Amino acid sequence: MRAPMNRAETTQRRGGRGLRPAATPLEIDAGDASYVDEDDRTVSKSILLVSFFQIALTSFFYTVVIPTSRQYAESLDAPDNFQAYMVGAAALGGAFMNPVYRWLLSKSFAGTMHFQLVCMQVGSLLYALAQVADKIELLIVGRLVGGCGSSVYPIYQYIAEEVGKNHRSEVISMISGFGKSFGFALGPIFAACLAYVDFNIGKLEVDKETNPGWTVAILCLLQTILVVWVFPRHGSRLIGKPKAEPDLPQTSAPVTLKERMLHLGCIGFLVANIAVANAFISAWQLAATNVVQLKFQWSIQWSAVLVGGVSFTPAFVSPALGRLTRSKPNIFQDRGIVLWTAALQLCTSALLFDYGASTLAAVAYIVGGLLVFNCFTVLVMFSLSLATKISTVTEVDKTMSVIGLTTILRALGFVLGTYLSMNALAATFAAGSLAMLICTLLLHSRLKAM
């Protein structure tokens, strides 16, 4: 077994710049407290905080436009249900940029994040200016350009490389689980608050439809300052590099064809889990906004508070589960959490069917949305963590890249959330949950860290 590494050899002390590869493996005393095992590596809190803000900002970019997207499209005389394509265009932009992300990540993590922020900033400005230009095409272009920077793939790649397996579930649940929930929740709530901001600067109108664009542009500027100040500038040690460096986990790959196929099947299942759960998250967010506004006759503000409030609850659930996987690894394993979450998700889908417009039906819908949204988020977090743990060192960068590519299904989720009826969407959630549960049961014995 390879000896643990010296933290002094792997961590840059100056400026919180994270990890860098050691030049050669070291012969050390395993009892020396100054040495840290490969699986126990982590990064500084300042880097984790900036990573959290980056993921929160990408999620905020997705959801801040949802409460007013229908009204904005109608104000520009767009076709019916145009908001589905307007909101979902962001997912297409992120997926198409995957090859560019891989090249940028091989050069610099910080540089990749700067590229993301510029894309989101320019796209958001185009979105806000569509009203002045009176062009619905500018809405789509703005969301596409902004979507080019709204992928979480760069942060996932950084965590997969620089955080050891013993901490990875907890870090992903905190950075991604909490970060996504914070962004998803803050978006609609911010949109609700900005609905009261309405003034003109010459021909430029700042109102509830355009405020989301201006807000994201300002937040991107603030995040740029943090990235310059804190985030590591080195590039990926896996993408386009030899995969046998002494400081990388040298997990043995399966040798027989059967083992290889089963191994790839497990990775493929986890990637599919993430893709489907992300699509369901998007579908519920847009569908819930429409249902509570049109069926239950809630205002824009209250619908935003509901969607934002539900979206924020995984911020407490995911980190709590992440801590349990580290404190009690024999009891709370990633695969067990994925299994029970899929089962709960299947059961609670029943609450999302159309039971009328009564108060009791509204309560059932809200409770069902609360439960399934948490299930979707937990599935994404722990499927992601598990995928990084069962992937060999030669597969980690490819796995993260494919997971980044699956964001394209967010666009499908927004379309499903707009066009499907309550019953059809609930049935879709139930069918997807059943498939996840069956596959998890079949592959359960193999879904463990190698």
C-alpha cells in the first residue's frame, strides 16, 4: 500500500491556494501526526466557501427568472408556454460547453471559473435588455450565453481531485447540497422581493421582469473578486495528464470483461440517477410555480416564497446526511442513502397528483413537493459522491465530464414541468423513482468505494 502523503508536500500554505502534487512519494513514519493519508485529504475553508458561492450562483441563475418568466414572455408577445424554452435554454448552454470546460480545467481551475462568471454576466445583461429591444430572441440568446457558465462540472472536478474519499460525501453535501439549495431558494425569493422594484432610466425600464438579469450580473462581479483572491490557479491533474502520478489514488481497475462491464454499468447507473433527478428538480420547480399561481390562485410573491422555501430545505438535510456518512460510515453508507431515498421518493410521488383545488389538496401538494424535492437533491448528492468513489483514477475526469453533460436534461425538465398536467408529471416522477429503486437494489452489492 502506498504510504500516506505529507500535508506540507500537498498543500500550498500561501493564500489558501489548495493542493498541489508532490514531486515524489515519501518514506514516512505512519505514526507521525504531521502526515495525512490520501483518503483524508481536504482543502481550506476559504476555497470551500468560494466553491459554495459558485454553485449557489449557478443555481440562483437558473431559478431567479422562474417566478416572472411567464409574465416576461407574455409582455413580449411570445407564444404560449414560451417560458419553458426560455428557462430551459440555460441547460443547453452548459451542456454544449463541456469540451471547452475540459480544456480550460486542464489549464486553470480559477480561469475556468472566471470564464463561467463572464458568460453568466453577459447572458444576464442580454436577458435584461430584451425588454428594451422588444425581442423575444434576445431572451433565448441571453439564457443560452448565461447557461454556458452555469455548469457545476468544474467545481465537481476540483472536489473529486482534491478531497479524499473519507471527506468527499460530507464536502459534496455541504458545498453542492447546501449551495444548490441556497441558490435555488434565494432565486425565487429574491425575485419576489424585486417585484416591487420598478423605475426607469431613460428608455431602460427596471422592473420585476428585468431585475433578475441585473441582479445576476452584479453577483457575478462580486464572485469574480472572491475567485481572484482565493481560488487555486493550477489546472487539473487528471484531464489530459498521465494517470499514474504518485499523489493520485491508484484504484485498481476491474480485470475481467464481466467485472469491467458491471463496473461501467454501476457508473452509468449513477450518472443516469443524477441526470434524471436533476431533470425532476427542474420540472417540479417550474410546475409548482404554475400550479400554485394558476390552480391555487397564489400571487407571484407567495408562489416564489413557496418554491424558494421548499428549495432551501435540502440545505439542512444533505449536510446532516453527509456528516453521518463520515461519523458512522458502517451504518450510513452512500449506497444505503441512495436506496432509501429512492423508496421514499416513490411513495411521496402519490401526493403530487391532482386532488382538486381545495385547501387540503394544496397542503398535500406542498408536503409532497417538499419531500420529493429533498429526495431528488439527496439522490444527486450521494450518487455523485458514490460515482467519484467507485471510479478508477483513469475514469474520474471522464465521469465528471459526463455528469456535467447531463445538465442538458434540465432543459427537458423545464419542458415537462410546463407541458405535463399534474397527474402526468406525478406519474413520471413515480415511474422514474421506481426505476431508480429497482436498479439500486440490483446493483446494491457493487455500489461501494473501491
